[in-house]
Amino acid sequence: NKWRIVLPNNGRQWKDWKQASTFYSGNRIQTTKYTWFTFLPQNLFGQFHRLGNLYYFFLVVLNLFPQVEAFHREVTVLPLVVVLLASMIKDAIEDYRKYQYDKTINFTKTRVYDK
């Protein structure tokens, strides 16, 4: 576990600040789960950890084989795609709102206590 260390900048704790600053490069808050590059893989990984999505994916794969095809392929893929797209849109909106909130928090002015 990493702890956030806050040290006053009055010169006395300069050695401690140098040691702590090697572990913590920035002082910004980040609560978002995804980046532009990791959104699709991480979201799909999270979606297929749900049992319902995994069940529909199993049906889609099963319908690829003509011997056991129960429904048309498009009919089987449709519920899975709709659920995945709806969840992706919801997660993207939620993560974007977190990003906006983090941005406002990180650029607010703060007061520094100094004796």
C-alpha cells in the first residue's frame, strides 16, 4: 500500500521531502478507471466476467457450428451486442464524468498552512 505523504515546505524537512518525492512524482488526483488505449480491452474483460454475458457469448459461439445451430446467427449476436454496447456507453460516460471532476479538483487553488 502506498500512502500519500504531505510535508511542509519550510526547509527543515528538505531531506525527508527529497526521499518522499522519489516515490510520489505528482500531487494530482486520478479516479478514472480507463485511458483511451485501455478502454476497450479492460471494459470487455470486465463485461465477460459477468455470468449473463458469458452465457450469451457461449450461445454465439455454439451457433457458429451448423450442426448445433438453434437460431439464426444474427438473432443470437443481437442481445449480446446490445448489452455490451449499452454497458460500454454507460461506463464511458461515467469515466468521463470522473475525469472532468478530477480535472476540476486538480486545478483548484489551495491554501498552504505555514506557521
